[in-house]
Amino acid sequence: MFGQNQNGGAGRARQSAWLMTSCAAVALIGATAAQAQDQATEVDEIVVTGSYERSLQQAVELKRENVGFSDSIVATDVANFPEQNLAEALQRMPGVTIERNKGLGTRVMVRGLPSEFTFVTINDLATASGSGGRDVEFDIFASEIIQQVTVQKSPTAADEEGGIAGSINIRTARPFDYSGARLVGTVEGAYNSISEEIDPKLSFLASNTWGDFGALFSVSTAKRTNRTDSNSGINFRPAFRFLEASGTRGTQAAAVLARDAGVVVQDRRDRDETGRIIFQDKVGDRVYLNEQDQWGATLALQYRPSSNLSLSFDAMVGGYDATEDEYDAAAYSASSRSTFETIHEYDDTTLADYGMVILRDVSYTATQHEFLSKERINKTDYMQFGGELNWSGDSWEFNALAGYSGAEKTLDHANLKHVAYAPSRTRWTADGGETIPSANPATIDMYNAPSKYLFEAYETNYEAISDDKYAAQADFTKHFDLGFFPALSSIQVGARYTDKSKERQYGSLNIQGPGPGDSSWANTRTLADSPLTPISDLVPGGDYSARDITWSQVSNAYARDFFRYDGFYTPFDDGQYYEVSEETYSLYAMADFDFEIARVPVFVNAGARYVDTTTTSSGFHQIQNPDGSTGYTPAPVTSEGGYDKVLPSLNFNAELTDSIILRGAASKTLIRPALTDLAYKRTASWNSFRFTDGNPNLAPTYAKQWELGLEKYLDQGGLLAVSYFWKEIEGVVRSELTGTVPNVTKYNANGTIDGVYDFDVYQPVNADGSYEVSGVELVALVPLGLIYAPLQGFGINANYTLLDSSLTGESDLGIPTPPVGLADKTYNVTLYYERDRFQARASYNYKDKYVEGIGYEMYPIYRDAYGQTDVSVSYDLTDRFQLSLEGINITDEETKGYTMHPSFPTMYELSGRRFTLGLRMEW
């Protein structure tokens, strides 16, 4: 259970024999299935033309034929997604926005709701990415291996439960999607304006059919070098950090507050009072260099002897290796040695409604200045195997499924830390914050005093994660033509089994000398004893762009080579191990009805799904030391839980005219808690004086929802649509204070004792009560030639989502807080032109501000509203060669954030523009 293998693989080694056997069986019998209603939404043949307009037309066809509310995108060939990854390819869809991290799309949100409310499948299998949550890390997937994506916003009983916001159903290409032989290749070079690096990308697809048999292979490989410059980390810190300190630190903080800000503290232990007096936690100037190697491949085999029988086998494998170097020059104002010295400026008006005083500009007695060279290595290998059997007769259909999705992830993190304690002055600026010398004679220029910084430690931690998901399903549909009940057109019944698990091992070790257990470097070696490199030379792209400053640091390459002595490894800690598994049995039944009301054709799909889930969580919990001494010891523990639920659903549409459809839906659905939240584990945040525990007793979050919409279908694949949706959500998972651990000894990185403190314990819990979310979604896909003939070839594809929510986030101070991750307003607009050999697109994507997190469970931290403009231009040199030029974030937008009010910024990030020149070839 507690092996030391730092290449990961614990979960996969355990199940490899089963996997090889099951995959062989799947390949032979074709046993992974598409559900019957999904068959109705598939386009029989995808014409590879490289046409964006044709892709939109096919997506509209899918929307019209699908059961319930949905939207789709179709890649007409392997090269038709110009974005950096799959997340960015999805952002053009109605109601879909993405979460960005250092300029790169990562997680996907539907209708402004948090990403963990979205359920993702690839080829009808829940997708493993190693995240441990329900949300999927889309950045690991190459967009070029994907053929079609549908966002299902209203479920049927046959849809696997799991999406309150919606379900994203991804399908890879198959050989009978194409007519005959197809060979497509793309070569691209991409340039980032900050790193000034040129990155290659190659993709290739080969497909052919031979009578009843077909085979398809696609592969994509890409390298990315993204640089981000960031002035960030400027969070609120409550004044009880100093006021509760013993000795002169606490009394001096109270005296300075009274003297310089007129704030007289009545009770230094009353956090409702002291939590409303705010100073800056830390100010950091950071440069990130993220280098990624990404590859993905698909294989599809199909046997289709007739239109009534189809056997398929799908395989998808890939890898994502990312190395991120972070060079951080930071000033930690809230150090354990420091307190207030002089308050130069304070603000008691901006947040006066909450009784808050913000210390905008403060000199501190002993700021902890830090030079941090951080290295993060993320390696993810994923694979997915499945088959499909679709068999039908004159009045029946049978489908079955079995498949596996798995990911192995290793995270190797290191941090070379040098520290200097000295008086300094820290203050907010227009876009972030800054630290400058104070009036104290002992102050330093933190950016130019390497001899003042003492080596504290070379900190390492290593994490190995196995994420495994299995599924099997059988599905039968009977079609009817009953004279006594003509409205009943079909009945569908089915069963599904899923088994999902996550296993995690973790360890950490600090190096303080040239050998195991040696601490001779601590407090003797300085930053000046290592070779220093100007920040402009440490990373490609030149000078730091977020502020007009420069500094020098130790390179991560040198740190890894010098500080990791021979034979070094990071051992796994038994107390940090956990494994969580979830087993679900589902039964469902639904019926389709076709009839007329006042000569209006009406279609109704009604059904219910029963789910029975068992969870098992194994790990360690902290107990009092058995010998009675002060402290806690990890003890193994296992917990089982479970729940069952009936989830009804109803979908209907009425064809008011040949081109106008009234559509409606109502259902109850759920999203299960993240496996990481269910795990027995305790994570320590030493600077925050808190432990965070898992909670094996978490229940799912449930939602009742309905939607009503009107869709107008235009010529040439045009569409106008409007819908109103409403959701009542209960059991939202939140982090709450559930206990206290007294007398915890906190150590510095060099092994010395910082002090003994009481630590708060926070756990995820299901919040009481229910909350409502409602919204309007508008879609307009209009070929402008319909309006004015000379505009033939021009078009607009736009969508807008507006939310209104009573859902609130948590704040221990009672500050009104929107739910984490929910944006009130999102919209996407794409203008396109396509004529003969020339195509052009310009897209603008906007997401309103949203809460990223709740600082210290008190203060909402916002990600500011963000809009990005992307362009794409292509020209067909011949019938077989196409040249393209694409630009991402061409207006060079910054990513910003703030705490509670924009005048208190927390982040100012620049990730630059990205331009790609590509050549597409097809035969």
C-alpha cells in the first residue's frame, strides 16, 4: 500500500491484468455502447471540407434532432480546432466558459456555474484526468483528436447522472464518419509574445473503409512555451495575526492601530472585531515559465455488415508533461516575527458597510523577505478503451457497453527558499502591490541584497495519483405501433454499472545540507553563495513586464543539480495515503410519445433513473499519541457510506411550424462529491494555522430544474433561440470550521520551533437549505446573406447567458458572497466570412467577474471580468493544401483579481499573445 515508487503506477499495476483481459474482450465483442437516443443525434457522415460554416450547420442539425436542450460543435477534420487545447475549443459554445490559468484554458464551466457541477464523458465513459474531482483538467487533452462535442443541458433518464450545470459528451472520430479513404495532416508553428519562443505542433489522421470494415488512426503532438509575469499574492490578512500574539508583538500592534489609524481594539481575541482590520498578507513579483509537451492518439475499428449491426472499438491514449519554473521575489508582511511599525495610510470608507478598516500602506518591524525558486513537474498519462455494439431489428434496438478510462499522474515539486528578516514598507498599487525600504535604519532593498538572505531549505514534495474508472451498460428499446395507444412510440430500459477510484500517495522532505540528515547549510549559506542569474536571462523573453523592476535568482536547473545529493528521493508518508472508491448501480426506464395537439406535432420523452451508490474511503486520521505525550499520530481508518435516489426526467418539443420548435424539460439530477473531499486525509496550512480534513460522509449535491425555450431554424443552417432555465440546488459542498486541535508545534523550514499554536480544523460539509439559480440563454447563428444578398458568405455566431442566483458563499464574518465559481454574465461572439478558398473568423469571449475563493473563510476573492479576442484566417492554396494564420488574445488582455473591491487588487498577470502559422494537407 505504501510503496516508495516515485514513478507512480500503484493503481494501474493493481488492475493491469483485469484491464488487458477486458480490453481483449471488448475488442472482440465490441461491447461499449452508445445509447439509443444518442444514435439519433449523430450525423451519418461527416464531410471533410475544412469548412467552418459547414461545421456550424451540422451542429444546428444535431441541436434540432437531439432530445432536450443541447448544443454541439463539430470538427469537420482533425485540423479544425485552432485553440491550444480542448478547453479553449469548447468556449465558443452557448453557455460555455472556461477557467484560465496563466493564459491557458483549463477547466470548463456551463452556464456560469462552477466547473465541478459539469459532468464529462468521452465516448460515453466518465473521463479520468487525475484531478480527483468531478471536473476534468481539459488542458491535458489535445483538441485535434476530438470529432464532436455535445453539451447536454437537460438530461434524460438514460443519461448517466452527474451534471447539475450540464453534461459534456465528447466523441472521437470513427472510420464510417467519413466516405472512403481520408488522409489529413497539419504542421504548425506558434509564437508567444512574452516568451518569444516558437513551438511546433503536428497532427495527422488516416481513415479508410474496406467494405464492412473500417479503421481510423489519429495523432497529435504539440509543444508549448508560455511565460506569465505576475504581480500577485496580495491577499487580505486579518489583524488577529498580530493582535493575538503574545508579548510585545500583540500590544505594539494594538498601540500602532490606535495611534496611526484611530482604531481602538476592544478585545484582541474577538475575531469578529479583529477580522475586520485588514493588512496585506504578501506581495510577490513572479515570473512563470510553463513548458508543455502534449500528445494524444486515437484508434477506431468498426465492423458494419449492415445498417442494423455495428461493432466498434475505440482507444484513446495520450500524455501531458509540464514543467513550470516559478521565480518569486516576495515580501511576507505577516511573518511570525513581525508586527506593525507605522501605518502610513488606511481606508475606513470603502468597506465601511462591513465595519472594515483596510491598512493600505504600512511599515512592518520584521518582514520576511523571500527569494523562492520553485519547480513543478507534472506528468500525466491517460488511456481509454471501449467498444460499442449497436444491433437493431424491425421494431427493436439493443446496445451494450463496457470500457475503462484511467490516468496516472505524478507531481514533483521543489522550492529553494532563502529568507531575510528586516523592516520594510508594503502597500497597494493600482494593479497590485509593492514592497520598498522603510524609514527604519535596519531596512533593506529586498531586490538587491543577496548576502542578507539565508538559505532556509530546499523543500521537496512528491505525489503519485491513480485515477481509474470502469463502466458497463446494457440498453434495450422496443418501438410500437399500437392501434389502441398510437401515441406510445417506444419504451427504453437499461442498466449501468460504474466503478471509480482514486489512490494517492504523498511525501515531503527538506534538504538542509549535502547529505541525508545534514543541516550544515541552514543559517550559514546565503543567497550570494549560489550563482545568480538576472530574471531577464532566467526565462526567455527578456525583462519583467508587470512592473519596472529587476532582480536575480538561482535557476531551478542549478538547484536540482546541486541540492539533490546522490541517492536522494522523497519518501512517501504513510499518514498521507488515501484511497477512495465509488461503486454505482443504475436502472432506468423511459418512454417516447408522439401525438398532435391542435395539429401541432408533439414529442414527449419521460422516464426515471434509480441510482444506488456505495463509497469506501481508506486512509489515516490523527489521534492523540498512544503514549500520552503531546501531539498526534496517524492511525489507519476505513469508512463506508452510500445513498440511493430516484431521478425523474421529462423532455418535450412541439413543432409549432416547420421552422419553429417549442422545447421544454424538467428533471432532478445530482453531482457527486469530489473523491478528494471524501478521502480520509489531513492537509496542513502552517502559515494559516489550520488543518483541512476530508469528509467520508459527504452526500451529493442535488438539483431540481426546468427549462422552456423557443427555437427558430433559418435557411443555410441559421438559428435563433431563447430559453429560460431555473434550478433549485441543495446540499452544496462548503468548507466549514468543525473543530480545533490544541497545542500544535509549528516548525520553521530549518527545523527550529516557530511556536505552539491551536489549529482550526476545516472540513467540506453539505450546507443546509436550498438555493435558486435562474437564467436566460440567447443564441443567434445568422448567415448574413439571408438578410442582404451582397453579404453572402458573412455570418455571425453569438450566444449570451445571464444568471440570477440566491446561492451564496460562506463568510465567517457574514459578508454577502456569491457562490465560488459562478459568473452572472457570459457571452461569445464570432464573426466569420467564408467564400471560395478563403475563410476568416474573429471571436470575442467574455466572462463576468466571479469568486475564486473565500480568503480565511471570510473575504471573497474575485477573478475580474475577462474578455479575449481570437482570430483565424485560412486560404486554400490548392484543393489539397490550406495555409492558416491564427491569433489568440491578440489584444494582449491582462488577467486581474481583487478582494471584495477593485481598489484592493490581488493579481495582475500578463500571458501575452499567441500567433500560429499552419499548413494543412489532405489526400
